[in-house]
Amino acid sequence: MTAQHIDLERADLLAPEAVADPYPLLAALREHDPVHWSPRYRSWFITRYDDVVAALRDERFSSDRITPYRRAKLEGPDADPGVRAAFEVLEGWMVFKDQPDHKRLRRLLGRAFTPRAVTQMTAAVEEIAAELLDDVVRRGHGSVDLIGDFAYPLTASVIADMLGVPREDREQFKDWSDQITGLVFGGMGDATRHTVGARGMAELTSYLSGLVRDHERRPADDLISAMISARDDRDALSHDEVIATGVLLLFAGHETTTNLIGSGVLALLRHPAQRRLLHERPELVGGAVEEALRFDGPAKTVARVMGADVELRGRVLRRGERVFLSPSSANRDPEVFADPDTFDVTREKAGQLGFGIGAHYCLGAPLARLEASIAIPRAFARLPGLRLTDEPLQWHPVLLSRGMQRFPARFTLP
């Protein structure tokens, strides 16, 4: 599929070819219809860098897309109580809050999620990565699923350790997270996503409720206890807010970074000259992670709801309408990035939007960068001759995120 052969009137980011490679469609929208109304999704899609940045900074583009949906769809007598309960948990997530609620939660959580806490995880990330890769080699197959065998268990173990959750429960987290994904990331073609997501949310919330009660009685040196004790002279996190934030951290704390590690390894496999350069100059790993975030980052789109009428490029976005801002498109805007479709680990930093911008800039960005900067080079060092297989890659068919369900690869046994 090329940008010249795309019917923009029927543009669909969930079509199989766009799930596999969204960039030709995003390029066509960016060039020809940068403020695009989609009848299919009854939503706007905004794709140019300057517009995405402006919207992310504009409070009229509301982050609270949960409350309007719950009030409109889940208040009646026929509403599924489990789905309503799941959306009530989502409603407590900081990422779905506008000011001043967002600022309040971020201030309190920032007291627990400190740079020092992230830096202290370096040795643990290195140890977990080494153990997982050793396990892959020990199996003696010469094959690996870089998501299921490495990226996911690494990131899930790290956030579990930070929160104070038993690492051995990570397979349960994976099941719950997969179920919740349809609620959060917009798998709009799946009619069961709300009921399935509600079941996963209920089980995860129940699990965390027990842990929070235990930590309230017996504090420990972990994030759950830090959130319970997070307070200043004006405020503190409530019991329900600790649980909702714990759910958010367990979900977002591995989902985004798993996808970043997968896409970073994939980009290097598809660009062997860049892989050799990184091997020769390991100090470029930070730039490689930034370029992975720009080139094929985990945030395909960011959902907003219009809090007021806004005119943009001759279009009027009405109050209450849904908008998808596309960091994936913005990060390949040729007005901002030279040769945007080229993967270059030496690229000068130029404001990639992989972690957002402004008030909602990702609080976990330092941890994600740490994990990716360790995991990506370790995978190549421990799995010599790492290469793609003939098996097609399987991408998650969702609107908001960009990540693989499986990432099969081969390597040379010692």
C-alpha cells in the first residue's frame, strides 16, 4: 500500500494492511487531509506535527474521555454493571484526568515515582534481562519470541518488583492486561472488548485491593507503600486512588515499554548498518532508543474529546466530538524531521512525541528509557546471529497503541 493509492474517504487504521504498517496511510492523511473526519469511527484524526503538539498542549482537547462515555452509555438500567465498574476504575486513572485533578494526582504520585527510584532499578533490570536471555539460550531451540520470552516478562517483572507485587504472578498480569487492552486502546472491531475487559479489570482490581490492604497494615519499601504514604500538607491519595493508580501502573508500566523494546529490536534487524554502528559505538544506545520512539513508537494515536468548539485548518471540531491525535504520524512529518522514513541512531534530537508532551508527558518515560537501553543491546549480544523468520509479524489490531502480539526470531546457538 502506498500513499498515492489510498482512498482517504475509506481510510481505516484497523484495516489489516494498516495494522501491519500504518505509515503510508498516515502519510497520505498528513499530506492531503491533516484534519480528517472519519465517518467509520465518528472521530477526527489529526496527523501533522505542529497540530498534534498544539492539541496536546490545549486544554480544550480534553483527556477525560471516560466520564462522558460512562454517563452516556453506562448509567441506564440495561447497562452491564461489570462494564460500568471497569469504567469507574478507568475514570480514576491520572491519564484520563483534566486539570486540576490531573495536576493533583501527578504531584502526589511524583513523590513515589522519583528519578532515584528509577535509577535504583538499573541492576535489577540488567539481572532480569540476563536471566530471561539465558533461559532462551538454555532451551537449545535457536528460536525466540522476543515479546513473550523477553520484552514482556522483563517489563512486567520490573514494574511488579517496583510495586511490591510477586514476580511469579506476572502471567496473571499478562492475561488481565490483554483483556483490558480493548477497553483502553480502542480495538473497535471487537464486539466483546467491553465485557472481556470488564472481567480482566475486576480480577486485577480485586487482586490489587488485597495487596493494598496488606501494605496498609505492613508497609514495605515499594511503590504501593509509597503511594499509600504519598501526601503533602494539603492532600493524600485515597484508598481507591491507590488501587486505580496501581492498576494503571501495572498495565501501562509494561505495555508501552514492551512495545518499545519490540519495535526497537525490529528496526535494528531491518537496518543492519545501524545495528553494526550501534555495536561499534555502544554509547549511541540512548539515541537508538529515541529513534525507535520516533520511527515506530508505541503511541500510534492519543484520544481526546473536544471540551469546546475549535477551528483547525478550516475545519470546526465540535464540543463532545472525539479526536485521535497521531504521534506516529507527527514523528514522521517531513516538515520537522529530515528523511523521516529513515531509521538513524545518530539523528539529532528534534522533539519526538513518543512519550507525549506538556502536562500529560509520560511519568514513566525515564523507566521505559532505562529498560529499553538495557534490553535492546542485551538481546543482540546474548542471541548471536539474531534474525527475522519467514513468519508474518502479528500486530495488535488497536487504534491507540503500536505493538506486536508475537515477535518470532531465530539466533545461532553457541
